[in-house]
Amino acid sequence: MREISSPILQVATENPGWGYTRIQGALKNLGHGVARSTVAKVLKANGISSAPDRPSSWRTFLRAHWAAIAGLDRGHAGARATLIAENIHRTARGEPPLNLIR
């Protein structure tokens, strides 16, 4: 379990709003097969509470998603928000963010 602890903790701290199941899915996408109960045990053993109880702030959000946000420079506000969301989803899946700067 020590080998999987580091990726679990990294995903959990980078995405404070994610619960055990979402963390499990992200790890599966990265090639780590891990049970939801293992995710819960590792987080609890390291003093990290479940997602609704974890503190979150704009600073935490921006740090976790800066690569997706930084790729945007110009455009209509609505389009910009859509592109930010797309880049956040791409980086969460382990894909590179779209380069949107003209």
C-alpha cells in the first residue's frame, strides 16, 4: 500500500473537492488499479478527511488548475470559461492542456 499512497495523496491534495470514488477513477486513468476502500484508508491514515470536509480555497483551486487557466489569453468571457473548463478536464485526465494563446 506504500507504493500507491503517494499518488493517492497527490491527487487528493491537488483536487480537494474530489471524493474517494473520483480519486479512484483518476488513478485508474493513470494506470493504478486501486479500490475505493484503499483510497479511504490512505487518506484517513494521513489525516485527510473526506471531500466535503476538506478545506478548499480559490488559491488551492488555482494551483491545481493553473496550467489549464494559463493557456487562455483572449476571447469572449463565455468562450473563455468554456475553454478553461475543457482544459481543466483535459489536465485531470492526464492530457496536455490546449494551447489557446494567439
